[in-house]
Amino acid sequence: MEEPIYLDHNATTPVDRRVLEKMLPYFCEVYGNASSIDHHHGNKAKHAVDEARQVIAKVLGCRKESEIVFTSGATESNNLALIGAFRKFRGKGNHVIASAIEHPAVLDTLNYLQGEEADVTLLPVGSDGVVDLAVLEKAIRNDTILISVMFANNEIGTIQPIKEIGQLAKAKNIIFHTDATQAVGHEKINVYDMNIDLLSFSAHKFYGPKGVGGLFVRSYAPLIKLSPISFGGGHEKGMRSGTLNVPGIVGMAEALFLANKEMSDENNRQREATNLIHQLLQQTFPDIKLNGHPRKRLAHNLSLTIPGVEAKALIHLLKNKLSFSAGSACSTIKVEPSHVLKAIGLNDDEMFQTIRLGLGRSTHNIEGIIELLVNGIRSIHF
């Protein structure tokens, strides 16, 4: 039986073969600890890490390569950014602002910080998933120390006005963090031009390995310092202790280099594909609704509400042909509607009638995908 067509690239991407080839020597040949700089093997590993840091810093528009802190992924990066910044700047205030559609890695961390007396304001978003800058400005208080707004949403693909949010934060001397997990490798990013102080990312979202990510920490105008949340060696300028994942870091740098190089062509191709899927499905089923901003969105993301079709039923029906996800977070214990879809105004029925398609480099047979979706929807539409 043929493998189903993979349409869940927002969840994770396969490792690019070119990335794997770059990583392989660092498992068995260049195996030294990058912190063991007193000998040849450690220095070779450190050199590889330094080169990778330089590549990533250049792609993201950093002033210094040392502004990149390596982590195990975006969840850890978000934890370090939010907890580290809150504890460091707690003396100036305790108010934190975030959007209502943040990933749980941000929302759960903020919930944890409420136990440390953080006062958290979650901003509403419009029906397109965009934060209103006027509403954000009104929410700022004298004791606001941190603003966290994700670059692009993992469910609906909406891209936020990051540069403008950063300008507002900078004018008020407030630290600005963005969870850019979905955007890095897919959107052009310049952290200084966009007024970003802290930026989280993860390699497995742009065809790199799982288990490795990073955090940009601004070092110039202003210099951002974080309180560490893990201890034991003072690695990564004291911000993140632990032996560095050299193969993963090398792979992440190569993956980001390739993604940045091929970004324009891939985005054009994937935007054309998602537009075609939406248009042809809507021609057959006129009541299908596109979620998120119609233009300011990730090229490869497509969130669709299909009235009369339960998303999980469609996923189950097509599981041998297509791999995609629902617009709601489900588990075997309980089924909860997506907080993102709820925030943009979908009702209970609509939230469970929403699917997310995440296209990728290997997605080519668009007509075949459309045919499978049309036939599947027809078979269970009521």
C-alpha cells in the first residue's frame, strides 16, 4: 500500500536529505564535546557549533552570532524567554501581555508565571486572527515589562504585524518576544529591523532534526539579559546549561540555510497550491470557509471549516490516502475545542468541522489531493 500524502507540515517536517548528510559525520567521526576545548576533538565540535551559530545569526539578521542561544526546541526557548525575562525584570513590574491565540508553550508558561505573581493580559484578535495594534497599545500599563505575540499562527497561518508591535514595545521600553516557530524558514525575518528582542524557533519546522532549536536574545539597544531556568555548567553564556547537541545544531543551520535560499520559490509554489485547493473545494462546496487572514498568512497553511462534515470523521475516512489534522486539539481522554478557532469567533460546531492542511516541499499532486478531499467530503456531508 502506498504511503498517504503528508499534509501536516505545520506539525513537523521530514529531515531534508541534504541536512542529514551534513549531520552524519557529527555522530561518529566528529564526536567531541563542544565544551571540551582543551583538545582536538572538542575544538572540532566547537568549530562546527560556531559555524552553525554564524549561519543562523546571519539568516535572522542578528548583530552578533552570540545572540543565538541553542535549546532543545521552541518549547524550551519560549520557557527560557518568558520565565527568564520575567524573573530578570520583575523589579520593574509584573504585567505581561500576550495574544489569545498563542501556542500552549507560551500560554502554559504564562499560566505558570501567574504563580510567581505575573499579571497576564491576553489580547483578543479579529476574525482574521490579527492583533489590533490600538487594542495592544491600550493594554500597556506602567508596570508592563513583556509583550509576547507569535509571528505566525500554527493553526490558521495568520501572520502578525510584528515590526509594528516591536516598534510599539520599543517606544515604551518593553521587552518584545515572538514565538516564530512557524515562521522561521518560511518567512524573511530580520530581528533588528523588526524590533524583536527575543525570538524562539525550532529546527523540525523547516526540514531540520527534532530536538533542537534556538532563542535569539538581543545584545544591542537594548541589551537583554535573562535569568537562567536550567543550571549545571553555565553553557550558552550562562543562559542554558547542558552539553550541546552538535549534530542537531549542525543540521539546524544547514536546514535554515537551505530554507532561506529556496524560500521565495517554495512560497510561490505552495501559495498557488493552497489557493487552488481552497478555490476548487469552495466551487464544489460553496459554504466552506477559509480561516485566518486571506493574504497575510503562511503560504503553506490552509485552515478550512466544512459545515456538515466532522473533521475527525474526514481524517479517519481518508487516513490511508491523506495525513492531515483537525482544527481542534483532541485526546483520547477529552475533546476540547481549539482556543485559536474560538478566539476568531467560530462556534462549537464550526470548531469541530475545521481541518488544517499543511503543505510542504514534497506536496505536488494537488489535483489528486483535491479529488480525494472532494470525494471524502461528499461521502459524509449531511
